[in-house]
Amino acid sequence: MTDFQIILCTCSDREQAERIAHRLVELHLAACVNILPGVHSIYRWQGGVESAAEVLMLIKTRAAHSNEVQSTITSLHSYEVPEFLVLSVTGGSEPYLAWLNASLQ
């Protein structure tokens, strides 16, 4: 078990995702953010079913930074309720985990 996490967050477009990603990495709150275009989301919102093209961010961080990551996303995001899902990392290659650790210092 590690204290690393992957946080999922969707954005309305690549520009917004890149702005958030750059800020998180600059602040050492994320070691890396993968931006995956071409996500098509179907979801329930305010009593109806909606559909939207989105961009997904995979944010690599540690548990200690989770609240600050959420706060940073909220301050820069255009959505009223941004997606913020936390997945625990239970393992990985030692060299990659060491790089994550060094990048989050």
C-alpha cells in the first residue's frame, strides 16, 4: 500500500484541463497530469439526462495533497460541481513510485 492517489476530474475542454494541470504541477500538488481528450459523458444533472464532450484528467498525487488539489481544481474550474474522484494506488514499480515521491517534494 502507498500513500499515492490518482484523482479523476473532467473538464469542458483541453484549455481548461491544461490550465488546471499546469497549476497543480507548478505547486507540486501533482507529479503528473494525463489529459485524455475525446471523452463523451452521459450523466444526470438537475433532473435531466445530459450529454457532453469532455476532457479527462488523471492526476497523480499523494493523499496528503488531496484537499489542496480539490481546492485548486474548484478555484479554476468552470463547472458548478467538478468531478473529483480519488483512487488509491496500491502498488507500482519502485522507480516510478520514487519519481512520484521526488516530484511531490
